[in-house]
Amino acid sequence: MFSRVTHEDWTNIVPMIAFAVMFTVFLITTIRAVRLKPEERKRLASLPLKDSDR
């Protein structure tokens, strides 16, 4: 019925897993950036340009 799958050259799987993890992180970050509210985008865009209140 079920046969055990053995992958003899397991070093080919590691880059695929690393790519999948990095792609997932990139995708989640992109989705979160696109879904930001306009007010939050404006606040984050001007953040580095604000003067400090010393």
C-alpha cells in the first residue's frame, strides 16, 4: 500500500526548504505592507524625516 519514500540526495531538499521559507516571509511582508491603512503609511513614510524634540 504505502511505500516508504527515501530521498538519497537529501542535500537537494535543503535549498528548496530555504527558498520556501524565504518566499513565505517575503509574501507575508508584502501582503502586510499592501494592507496598511493610508494614515499608517503616511506616518511610517515620514518617520525618518521627523525632527527630534530635544
